[in-house]
Amino acid sequence: MAEDATCPTCCAVMSALGIILLFLFGVMFNNGAVSLKLVAIEHGWDSYQKAQACFLAAGFYGVTFVLSFVAIIVKNRSSAPS
């Protein structure tokens, strides 16, 4: 049973990590964290736009997480003995 849901489980874990990291990066860009503020100034980035891009990407990872979780459920139901 565990071998059947390996790929969706991996995707779910990676998506969860992506959500957490991108959300934190978005918050850091919004709050003007010094480490990201220096990079933004150096490259001429707008911190607000970068924060919005991070939040949007976290949303896409959220969709991937939900789809992976659904795939895990479907795999477990299809491999369950009837």
C-alpha cells in the first residue's frame, strides 16, 4: 500500500514545503526584511510585487498539494481489498 502512493506523497510533502517557504518569503518581502531588501534594491525589484508573486506561487503549490492529497486517497481506495 505504501509503495502505491509514493509519488503523490512525495508531491504532497514537496508542495507543503513550498507553501511554507514561499509564504515566509512573501511575508519577509512585505515586511522589508533586510536580507531580501538588499537583494531587491540591488536588482531594482519592487518588494510588494515580489511578495505578491510569492503568495501567488504558494497558492499554486496549495492546488498541487490538494491534488496530491486527492491522488493519495484515490490510490488507497483503489488498492483496498473489497
